[in-house]
Amino acid sequence: MELTDEQLMASVKKGQLDLLNVLFKRYSKRIYNYFLKSTLEKADSDDLTQELFIRVLKYRNSYKSGQSVEIWVFQIARNMVKDYFGKMKVYKDRFTISEALPDYIDESNIEQQEKEQQLYLAMKELPEEQRELLVLSKFEKLKYEQIATLRKTSVGNIKVQVFRAIKELKTVYFSKELNRA
């Protein structure tokens, strides 16, 4: 029988630290993708992912039984992204599109790759808060209720903010599209 995240975390709190590997396997890819889409930096995302699980280990006693492990882990990740941008004064200048997209070029899929490149460039232009909302809701597939819990606000407020972020992303994306033509 497979243990739930909450059971695993309870065991980790009790000192069964080897079970943190199971949580790492379950969450590392999603957490890495969250960091990558938030920071737009591969190397930094690798470092942040490893640092997150070090923090999970270090702060395991702050996890409250019955609390969603997923929400707890993403709250740690959110705090780390805020710290990351707090330390970087000119973070937008560091972004290069080649770091966020594949190194290979598939000739049959160039149009799709160009659209993805435009999407990354448009997301780069969004304020950090809006980009985070889109990453959590559309890329990481967190429910609005989960995001509301993370941000300590109402579900209705999150829905409005996501709607506005999507609207802003469309505006930026299509203005870049027009400038390219």
C-alpha cells in the first residue's frame, strides 16, 4: 500500500528521513517546473529545487498534521521565489530565451517552437505576481482553492486575478506577434 503525502511527511517528522526521497520523487519535477517558469533560469531552478528539499528537511517540524503537503511545499517554493527576486535587482535582463527552450530544433515543429518562444517572451514581461498565478494555475494545475490558500485570499479573488493575468498575457503576446510581422 502506497503512503499518502501526509503519511510520508508525518514519518519524516518522526525521524524517518529516508522517506523524504519518496516526496522528492513525487514533487521534484513539478517544483522544478514551477521554479523554471517563475525565474526563467534553468541553473537557478535546479539550485532552488535542491534548496527546497533541504528546507523541507530543515523545517519538517513546522509541518502541521492534516495540512496538505502539496500546499505546504508550494508555500515554501513561493517564499523562495520571492527571496530569489528580492536578491536580484535586474532579473529581467538576465533572461535569455535559449535557456528556457530546448537546445534542438525540430524542423517539422518550428512554428510551434516560435509560438512557445513568443509565450515565454510575453510571460517575461508580466509582473512577478501575475506570472506566478499563471504558472500555478495553468502550468502546475493547482486548483483555485489551493492557490487561494497559498495566497491567503478568497477563491473569487484568485479567479479575478487569473482572468486579469490571462488578459494581460494575451495583450503582451499579441502585441509581440504584431511587432514580429
